[in-house]
Amino acid sequence: MDEDTRYEAVRSRDARFDGEFFFGVTTTGVYCRPSCPAVTPRRHNVRFFATAAAAQGSGFRACRRCRPDAVPGSAEWNARADVVGRAMRLIGDGVVDREGVTGLAARLGYSARQVQRQLTAELGAGPVALARAQRAHTARTLLQTTELPVTHVAFASGFASVRQFNDTIREVYALTPSDLRALAPGRAARVARRATPTAGIPLRLAHRGPYQAGPVFDLLAREAVPGVEEVSGTPGRRTYRRTLRLPYGTGIAAVDERPGNRRPTPGAHPGGWLDARLHLTDPRDLTTAVQRLRRLFDLDADPYAVDERLAADPRLAPLVGARPGLRSPGAADPEELAVRALVGRAEAERLVARYGKALDAPCGTLTHLFPESAVLAGAEPHGTLGALTAALADGTVRLDPGADRDDAQAALLALPGLDGATAAAIRARALGDPDVTPPGADVPDSWRPWRTYAVLHLRTAGELE
């Protein structure tokens, strides 16, 4: 998009582009999302940015009306397989906070200087600034949805010191942390019904455009492994719950099927969110847990781009019309998904019961974490399962958010006994590749770059096994 096209999106308050770009208003010093309901600024007062971090780096603060930091992430980072796309996925997973820029660069196979140069050239911000913007958003979420002390929020958000936290919040939001907390919608009512410390962190996981929750929850219900996952409730109002292994501890996530917003703004494209709640043993894992849920539920997809391309095909047009916004579920734990794709649900249940790590505090039917690859490789070293788990444990096969998809698939296919269909399923789900087809499927190139979604439409309609 050129800048004139972006300005037209701002003038029409087009929510399709929320998260795809941001705009700053030089007369107010505020940056917004394209659908901001405020009066449209004049063209000569507007600057455009690829990321919130770039807007913040240019001295703009976040709009208090449209909350631009709360929008879904750009779908571009899920689709792209180059170093910038891989870097953005790793930053979203919290790698810079945990391992620094050096750790990020090592995972990408580049020098820290090269990563800095590429990100800055394309996005207007380097990895430190991008991670800082993410920390600010996490801090706002914790301040406005929990009663954690401010000092706890600072370190849980990934800041190295309370002073750094205070300075960043003032710079990004033009408010102190206490003032930002006081502005939380419905704060008085929430404080009045304050829950126990085990109540978890309530979240709204935003998505753009229509969202077909039913097929996603149907798939999760069919695949649910007892002890690790459960789906309860009636269709249309189900809740998916699962355990999470996270960098600093463990977690339990609950996500509701029912949409959180059925009343889109008149003239705007529909969007909304999924209601979720996270129980974490260490709040520093919040950012990582949220990103893993977003990947699992495919919340950063661009349904407009997907549906437009696929609906142009006569075979797919009626399927897209029946299910606009169909999503391709990913994985909360890529290595777990790979093992489950290989062995199936029944065998996965056996592995959990025999080798899974029991939670210190079970929650209902959720009692275990899925066994780690290293544990499985040592316990059952033979056959394809042993080869896969050993390769995952020693890094021969990498499935983290920054993994090169082609390299990962080649490494998977090199394992004895692992077939092309399983490798394709792992690539689509664990690596979030939007353009994967199973071997032998009749899928034309005209469906690129969204063949994963095309196959899902066919399967959901019963036209493909």
C-alpha cells in the first residue's frame, strides 16, 4: 500500500487494516490504528508506520481512545518465511526478553548487526524497540486486568528495572502506571468483585474480520488429549482448556468459543475477540502464553485476503461464502503437536499418562504437561517416534517460531518412517505455514499463498479426507 491508499483506509476507518499499519498525528503527538473513531486528521499532519514500535520511536504516544497496541498482529509475519518474518515471530514469543538480541540473532543464523539492520530498514525499529513496545502492551494488560502490585507488573512484563518500566509507560501512554491502571474500563466493578490470586488473568484475544469459532473448537474437541486438554460446554458456547509448558513455569489457559463482540461499529468491517483466562505460576510468562494461544487459534490471520483469493475459484467460492473467516488452528506447543501428528490421539494419551509431568496443582481434569521430547527420546528411543523426539531434543529438527520452514520439513522427511502427510501436517500446524498441501491432494497453484486454508475448507465441507 502506498501512503495515499493508507490515508483512504484511515478516512474510511477501515478495520481490515488494524495492525497492518499505524498512523501518527503530528499536531497531537498521538498514534492510532486505522479504525480510530476520532476525527480524521488532515493528510499533511499524518505519518505512517509499519509497527507501533516505530511510532513510539518517533515520539508518538498511544491513543487512549482506540488503544492501537491492542489490535491483532500483522498477518504478514505469519505468512512470511524470510528473516524479518521469523524475527517478528520470535520477538512475539519473548525471545529478546529472555535471550537478548544476541540470542535472537543466533536462532536466526545471522549476526546481531545484520538483524538490527534488516528490521530497522523494513520496520523502522530494531529488535530492542520492538520488544519494548511489546513489554509496554503486556504491562498495560496486567495493570488494567489484575491487582498485581506495580513493581510485580514491571518485572512480569519483562522490564529489567522499575525505573525502566516507569519511564516506558510514561513515554508510550503519557501516564504513570497508577494513572493507567485507574483508567481501566469497569475498574470499580472489577475491584469490588476482586477474585482470589488463583483466579487468573482475564484477556481479550483480538482478531480481525469474521471468525469461524465452531470448526476450530470442533477440531480441538476431536483432538483433545485427556490430562492435557479438555473441551466442555455445548456447541456455540464451549470452553477449551489446556496446560502449558512455558519458559519460566507452567500455565493453564481457558478460551471461550462464544465471540466477545457481536456489534461491529456501523460502516466498519466486523471483528472481535475470544475471551480467555490464564493461570500462570510465573507472570513473566504472560507474553509468551498469549502469543502461543494466538497461534493456536490463528488470531493474527487476515481473513479478507484469504477469502478474497479463495472465493475467486468456482470450486471454493460456495465454501468460502458458507464459512467466511475460516481459520487454520496452529499449535500451543510445536514439539507436542509434532509428536501427536505422528502417533495419533490414543497413543498421545498413553504417553501423557506414562511420561507426562504431573502439575503441582491439578485443575479439574487437567493434571499433566505433555512429556518433553528429551524425556520421550530417552524412554522410547526406537522407531519413528524415537527418531523424531531425539531430533527435536538435539535441535536437528527445529519447530520454534523462528525456524526455517523448508529446513524443518527437509529434516522431518529425513527421519526414518516419517511420511510426507505427517510432515505437511506438522508444517501447517506447528510452523503455522498458510500455504501447505498434503501429498496427492488436488490443489492448484492458483490457491497460493493460502492453500492451507483451501484444504481446510474442503475438509470442513467433507470434500477431502
